[in-house]
Amino acid sequence: MKENKNHELAAKILEEIGGESNVSNSTHCATRLRLVLNDENEEMVNRVKGISGVIDVVRKGGQFQIVIGNSVDKVYEEFADLSGTSEGNNNNENPNKEKESIINRIIATMSAVFAPFVYILAGAGMIQGSLIILSSIWPSIVDSGTYQVFDAMSWAPFTFLPIFIAITASKHFKTNTYIAVFANAALVAPGFTALAERAGAGEAINFIGMPLSETVYTSTVIPAILLVWFLSYLERWIEKILPDVVTRLFTPLLAVIIAVPLTIMVIGPVSTAGANAVAAGYTWLSQTFPPLAGILVGGFWQFFVLLGVHWGITPVVLANHAQYGMDTFQAYQTIAVVAQVGAALAVFIKAKKQEVKSVSLSATITGIFGITEPAIYGVNLRFKKPFIIGIVSGAVGAFVASFFDVYSFVYTGIPSMITIMNNYNPDYPGSFWGVLIGIIIALVLPIILIQIFGYGDDEVAQTETGKHSDAAKEIKNDSAPVVAEPKNGTIANVYPPIKGTLVQLSDVPDPVFASGAMGQGIAIEPMDQKVYAPFDGEVKMIAKTKHAIGLTSTDGVEVLIHIGLETVELEGAPYTVHVETGQKVSHGDLLMEFDINAIEQSGRSTVTPIIVTNTSDFEEVSVAETAETEDAIIKVKK
């Protein structure tokens, strides 16, 4: 009977959105059917909202998102059969793609490409920075085999950067990863690099009757991304024209012998020139008006982070390092990062309430390593004034640093206090001291200003129901919590599944969760990376992309735990699941783990809604204002 209902719902949705010819792509997450439509309008939204079984419709990120709930996977199966679409399988080209901002698509691509391996580049950069400091203290070590081995290790990710890009970009553009690696590996093969260098030295080398460009592709970004993007179309075209019997053999052959020469002769030289031109423009600004460059980057970098467009600067920074061997942007960026950490530290020093001190201290510690999201979202934006003070302090620190001719001499994946060694070079003695002075200003100035002006009201406003409207109360859940028996007519308690701070559902930056359309509940801003069973019950659903899990308690309470927002697009990479569908669990059992840094680096929120999806079955679902390990965060009554 359920299957028939799912089929009817899918058929009705397909009818109201204009039939299969209007569907360019379909996928789903834990609660939503996510469609890319060729044509959509407000009238269509209202029609789909009126379908029985549809909770809500959200148009976001170029997707027509239909909120269905826990049965979305079954509805999706029916919809995919009816429409002839499946996840990652486009059956109709979307002629309205230009409606989506080109800038947004570029930024999304940069995020998808770099987020999975940014820590690799950061680790390699720290090795290089350490070797710089070590060789300055002990010059003769550069001749040792140990030094040379570590030096070769530190350069490997940058030398073969196009291969890393091939792996992540192929997933983003949905093309064959191995063909993408083959093509990009050809660009950085030692033989080709040697040919390009000979061409650059003036030797006449012809390729298919044309002079070979001197462009070298080691450490490049844009040519590698464009090559994989082109392959995504080329591969599908080749598969369409080839007989099935030879497709597997000849698709990689034809794809590579077409795409690589095209990149060498056209795509590579043009895109490299463009990236170098942008990098040269910023370099001109930083050399001609250093204070202005310092103020702009030191003061406004965190706005780029907030908007999720910070990945867009990565090709410029890498182009600077490839072209000049150094870069000023990351020197100023480091100071901007430290300023927000200094603001969180200032709140810790100034605050009287233990909850505020605990959250701000935790945010400060993670900020030391360059992860500023907890400081920004958990502290500085929460009180607003610390964020503004952080911006001012970053601008002042970078302004002062600009007078010392500061540079980053090694690419720093995640600029922070611990990467200051990357700004040292004996040929530029002022660089290290300039960045150090800028960091000290960025760290100390917020403390002084917040001591004078305060950080805002830390008494969280109460709503008419007595609940905190923007509560952020720490949940201590270091180990499996202790079960407490329901009291006062409560038939079921839902305990904290994650250690973190409570966030009221109305404050979750997602209209479907915030409106309560999915059901009543609460959210947690995680401070840990483990998810525990919030009660005794059974695992009913695990999202294909692992970002959400549904459970039913022994009392019949259905709960959805959705780790992060818009995390379906990460395709399960940050998540490790320790249970399976149908498995019985006890309160406190480990359900899954997730990489909080990977989610944050992708530009997505880690806020985790915990929703009672069958709220309508109960008389009352109430949520907590604060919770300790043994406290319930949701109480359900008949």
C-alpha cells in the first residue's frame, strides 16, 4: 500500500512540475527530493505545495527542493523510474542554466575541488615552512639527504596539484575519475614539462604542425579544472556515438587524445594567462598601495568566508606562488584570521557566565589552528560586537604589517598563528616581523577594545513560551550518557546525541527546519565529531550520503538527526557510519562519526537539527533551554 502511495505521490509531483521533459536532473537527501528543472515558477511552487504528502518546497542553489520527509528515498525511486532520471544522470539539458549566477557556480566548483584536499596542501606547506626556519638556523642541513627527502615530500602535492584536482573535479562534474587523472597526469608528466621548458628556452618544437606553448602545468589550477569540465561533456558525447562493444576501451583513448592536445594548444595557455593576469592585478595593488591591500584583505576577508566565496581566491594565491614564488594575500589573510580568534579570546576573558566562557574558549583553541567558524558563528556573530571589533583589528593589524614588505613564501592551505613560519625568508627580513607584529595587534587589540566597550548582551532573550530564542547552551556528552526515566507524564525523552551547544529550531538557517514543517525539535552546533543514540530504539533510515540518520524509539518516537545543512552535496565524504538500517541500538551507542573540519571547509553549516518527525502523533513535544549529559533535550507527551 505504501509503495502505491509513493508511486502516486511521485506521479503527481512529476505532473505538476511539467513532466519528464522539464526534469534535467534528480537526486535526494534525507528529507528532500532535489530536482534541477528546465523551467520553474512561483505558480508551480504553489501547485506542488498543495500535493498531499508534500511538506514544503524550497528553491535554493539552482534546485527545486521538495520536502517530503522520511519516505523520500522510496518516493525518489518511483520518481526516477517515472522521469527516467537518476542521481547524477541528466536526461535533458537545462536551457535555463544561465539563470543561476555564474559567480555562484564558479565558487561552488572551487569549493568542491579544493575542500577535500586543502589539509594536504596545508600539511605540505607546514613542512616547507619548518624547513625554511631549520635551514636558517642550521644552513648546512640543506646538503643533507634528510633535508632533501623532506623537501621533495613537501613539494609533491603542489607539483602534482592537477592530479588532486582531477580526482575532486571529476566527482563534481560527474565524469570518469580515471580518465580525468590520465589526462591531467599527462600535463604534469616529466617528459611534457621538459618539452615545454625547452620551448620556453626558444627551441622550435612543433605539435601537429603548430609551435608548442611554453606553458608548464605543474602547480596550475584553472587549466586542470577546465580540462576535467571539458572531459565531462566529451566523455558523454563519445559514449553516445560508439557501439557498446568498444565503449570501455575507446572512450578513454579518444577522450585523452582529444582533450589533452586541446588543453595544451588552447585551454591551458589562455586560462593560465587569465589567472596570471588576475594575480598580477592584485600584486600591482599590493606593491603600489600596500596599506590599501592590507586593509581590504585584513578587514574584509571574513566577509568572504561568511558568504562562502573564499575558495574563489585560491587560484589567485596559487598563481602568485607559481609566478612570483611568494604572495602577500595570505600574509594579510593570516592577520584577518587571528583577529577573529582574538575577538573570541577577548569574550572569554570578559565574560562572567560559565556557558559563554566555555564556548569562547573552545572557539579560541580551534581558531589557533586556522578554523575560525566556531569563533565566528558560535561567539562573534552571536554577540555581533566582537565580529565588528575583529574586522577593525584585522584591518589595523594588516595596515601596520603592510609597511614591512610582508609576503607568504609558501602556500598556506589554512593560514593561522602556527603558519607564521611560512612568512620567513632571509632575503626579506621584514616580512616575518611584519606579520608577527600584525598578528600581535590582531590578537591584543580586540582584548583591549572589548574590555573597554564590552561584547554585547549575553543574557539570551526569552520568547513568550519561555524558550531561549537563540540559546547556545553547552551539552556535555563526552561519553555515552546515563539513561533517565521519563517523568511527569512524559512517555519518551530524547537525549543529546552530540556534544555541542543548543540552538533553537527557529534559529536554524534553513527555512524548512526553522519553520517546524518537518516536525518539532531542536538543533546542536557540534563541538564533537561523534553521534550517539539519543534513546533505546531502532535505526530506520541512513541517508545514502550518510549525512542523516533516522531512528524510532521503543516508545514510537521517530527522530531525524541531520548532521549539517546542505551536506548532501558532500556525497558522504565526511561521514563514517557504525550502524546499519534495522539495527537495534541502546541509548548512548555510537551511531556515526563525522569530520567537522571538512564540513566547515566546504562552506557549509555544521548545525545539526534533531527533529521529531511524527510530532503530530503526540499531544506535546517540548524542547530544552539547556541540557547536561543526563538531561533530555526533547520531551514527548501523549
